[in-house]
Amino acid sequence: MVTWQVIIKIKDIVLSFFQKQFLLLRQKLTNFAPRKSNNYWTIENSIATYNIDKWGDKYFSINSKGNISVTPEKNSAKKIDLFKLVKELKSREINTPLIIRFNDILKDRITELHEAFSKAIETYEYQNIYQGVFPVKCNQQKNVLEKILEFGSPWNFGLEVGSKSELLIGLALLQNQNSLLICNGYKDKKYIEVATLARKLGKKPIIVIEQKDEVKRIIKAVQNLKATPLIGIRAKLSSKSSGRWSKSVGDNSKFGLSIPEIMSTIKELKKANLINEMKLLHFHLGSQISDIAVIKDALQEASQIYVELCKLGAPMEYIDVGGGLGIDFDGTKTSSSTSTNYSLQNYANDVIATIKDSCQLNNIEHPTIVSESGRAIISHCSVLIFNVLGTSQISSQIKISNKKPQSLIIANLIETLNQLKILTKKKVNLSEIIELWNDAKKFKEDCLVAFRLGFLNLEERAHAEELTWSCAKEIAYNLNNDEITHPDLYEITETLASTYYANLSIFKSIPDSWAINQIFPTIPIHRHLEEPFCKGNFADLTCDSDGKLNSFIDNGKIKSLLNLHKPEPNKDYLIGIFMTGAYQEALGNFHNLFGNTNVIHIDITQDNSYKVKNIIKEDSKAEILQLLDYDSDSLVESIRINTESAIDQKQLTIEEARKLIDQIEISLRNSSYLSE
């Protein structure tokens, strides 16, 4: 006997089946033209589309409202809505583009780094400690460095500097006498003297010898100042690196001493009675090391060098494993350039275990382990938010003239379009559609040649291009995703894609995406209950053809188009670029005189709210011009003189002149970015 429970179960199964079939049908009919949202798109669909569950780690997710949610740490009850935050900042007249820094995420990254090393030290019974330093070059902002030192104070966290200017920052900010100040980079007489005398201030600067000629300058400074510095030495390892910076190590690396140079340096230090100040061995493999095997090889070689330095009479205390600790930009946990095939705990375990094994085998005391992990500490806490100003794309309704074609080329294109309409309505061999698409492209090329030779007029050329686009749309509308991504058809996706105009400068805010093709996770921060039907990429405000963002994460691969929504009239469409905390502000330039954006420091509170801790206001146009030695008052006065001349010549009224000067003066006080 059939029960109601069975009937309900059968009904659910049938309903589920037809819903799935409907979704499959819609997928096949997916159109590049924007559509309205529907009830079949879920948060899970958005998570899969943007892979946020992978690269977002424990910090970023999508909430029930379809907005990006920010959580400062794993299993934390604290959580805020990023879209709501940006809208509330706008009500304070803090507009996009802007950088939001989450202090809680920064604190969690520092804590997690130290906890990973503490666990490894306990597991392997290592007989010393881990003591990290932050490389100032990674992010020199004062608020950032102050927070890093505050959050790292329980572990005596220090700084690494690479220039005289950064050395001054380190000396001013480091108040903990147990924190290390690692002095890298090129060092002239003044650099060495300042670092040497700083030891008398109760600081712990370690001058790392990276060039052979620095040895003589150190010895001379000691003689002149009657003071001795703490000394380190940077070794050029033979171990190979991986990824983008693989050529920055080895015999041809920019910094470091070869083994013969190390031996020579030891002899010179002994002769100058400075060998007792030799405390640290340093090596560096580059940034964003994606393969743990590379790190293991380098650790083995460096550990053995450390052992040998001890045997040569240097009272070594520290081994600095440098930077290179990578982060998983794409969430694939692979050795690709945008990921890592190891976790933070894997990294700490290998560092501790390898150094311990070398020292224990040679009866050498375990050194304090230092690392210069910048990217892994600072990247996650910063999110760049920008608004979309508008879009451009091929018209979704192309009108085809019924007028008798004036050329054979256009007639051929019309015939090709008609054949495509027939073929795409029924199941046919994909090769036939590919053949027709190739025909359409050839006819378009013939049209261009005919236009150049004067056989087609501008109206006919426009008609031919519209027909070609119609062929592309006919194919795109009627094939499924697997078919449209066929190598011979994929260019159709590019042809029909939209350009989204972004209110930011690539060169200022994310220069690595332009300079070294760094891929950052990019995703709308709202509207994740709507299907993102459009495919597009971004063009920035600069008048440079490189001012584009057209590389996006796609499950370990790189795609040129991102799924996006159609911007709604009179509503902001907000995009977030994540993991931008490392290097971007330091490397950004003033291309087209677009300046610094607003920067907001946020603390997340227990009640799912937040506190605005710091606001660093964006640059005004006057401030940017002043950096280039332009005086805004002089510029205004020069323009005013021109208006007086125009008034005398009856080309401008007094009222028009006043409005012009008023607008210029207001503009100089405002942001270089576009506003409403």
C-alpha cells in the first residue's frame, strides 16, 4: 500500500529531476546578453563560480544576503558584511576606490605564524625559539608597521630593512629591545655607521654583509666609532628556486656572498678581531615560493653552511631563512605560481626539522630561527574595493537591413547567418558550425580589404561587421558551455564580452597585475543571489592600453573573462580585489596623476559590527600636483589671467569666468578619481 510519505518522496524526486533538467537547458541557452535574476541561482552557485571557498580560506565567504562576509579568524563569532560596510563608509563621504584593512586578520596571520613554529618546535623538541621580522619594503605604511609590532610584541617580533630610509623607520618604531632589526640592502658608510651606533641605543641591529666590499666599510666604521655592530652574512645558495623569482638566486643573484667570498670574509673579520660579532647566517630564495621541495633543498644547504661557520670559530646565534613563504591565491594548493603545495604548518615543520637535524648531527647548539615572511603576513588583511562606472559591449539587438545587399561579401555573410540559424536549432555536427564561423570571419576580412581599397563604403562595412557579430551571437546563444569553449570557437566569447570601466588606476592600486601578471582574487562584493550572466573584464581610468584587469583565477587556471552582473541604473556595482596587502601600495605610481585612495583600518567587534580605527584620506589633485613641483595657487592664477584675456576679447563672460575658476578650485581640493 502506497503511503503519503512515499508519494511525497516520489514528488520530491520528480521535482528535483525537472529542476535539474531546466538548469541544464538554461545552461545550453546561456546568453552573453544580461538577463534578470532568477530563483534558481544560489549562493552555492556563486561560491563555485568564484572559488571563494578555496582562496577565501577562513577569512572570506558569502553570507545569506548574497554579500561578501569577513571573518577575522577560524571559528570566530565575529563577522561583518563587506557590502554593508562600504555603503556605510560612503555615507561618511569615504568613497571608492578605497582600501580596507582588517586589523583582526593581520593579528591572526601573525599569531598563526608563531603558533605554527611553536608547534613545530614542540613536536621536534627543538632547543631554541622562533623570532620573526617583517620586511618593511613589503608595506611601509606607518599604521601597518605599528600594528605588526603591537600584535607581534609577545614574540619580540622585529623588522627587516633594506635602505637608509627604512633603517630610520626601524630605529624609530622598534621600542622592544629584544626585537631584531635585520639590516639588508646596499650599505654605504653612513648606513653602516648609523646601524653600528644604534646598538648603543639598546637596539639589536644586525648588519648583514651582502656585498664583499661591505666588509672593509664595517671594519673602518668600527675603527672610527670605537663601537662594534652585530654582524650577519648572506650566502648565495646553489639550490634552485621556483616560480617568478627563480632566477634571483644562485651564482648570479643580486645579493649574497659565494662560498669562497664567505671564507675570505671570515678571515678578514678574524684579522680585525670582529669574528666574535658574527652572529647570523642569512639566505633568501625569492618571493612566493610555490614548491616545498625547493625550500627543503635550500634549508639543507644553508644548515650545513651554518654548521661550518660555527666550526670556523664564529659564535653563531641566528639563522635567517629569509622570505618566500607563499600564499594560496587560487586555493588549489598546488605548485603553480598562484598557489603553494604546502601549508604554513608544513613550512614551519620543515624549517625546524631540517635545521635541527644538521645541528644535532654536528653537536652544534640550535640557533634562534628568523624568517622575513612579508607576503604571508600582510596580504590577506587588505581588500581593494572599486565601483564600476559603466560598460561597453556589442549591442544585444543588432538590426539587419532588409535592403538588397550592394556587394557579394555582404550577401555571403547573410547566407552564412541564415545557415547558422538553421543548424543551431537542431542537433548537428559541431564541425559544421565551426566551418560556418570560419566562413564568417573570412568574409569579414574580405570586407576590410575591400574597404581599404575603396570598394565598400563605411555603411557597408558597418553592416558587414554587424552581420559577423550576429553570427557570433547565434552560435553563443545556442551552444552549451563545453561547445562554446572549443578552441575554434572560444574567440566568440572574447568578441561578445563586455568591458567594465573601473574607477581605479591599475598602476596605482594593483601594479603587480600589470608589471608581473600577478593574479589576485577578484569578485563582486554583493548580488550573489543573482546569476552573473555577463562575461567581462575591466578597464581602468588611465589612458594607457595596459590599464586593464583581464586575468582571473579559474580553479588553478587563468581565464581572461570574469562572470559579472549587469550594473543597475543609479546603483553602485562594487568589485573587491583581495589579498592585495603586500607590495601594491609601495610599488604604485602616479600614472596619469591618479593618487592614493582612501585607506580605512577596521576592527571587527563581537556583535558583528566594527570600529573605524584609522582613516587615511585620499590624495587631492592639489597634493598630487605638489609632488611634481606644481603650485596649485600658481596654476589657478595662470588660468585666471587667461580668463581675463578671454573676457577682454568678448570670448568669455565674467559669470562664465567665475564659474570656471570656482570649478577648478573645487576640483583641486577633491580626489583624482571619479565621483557621482
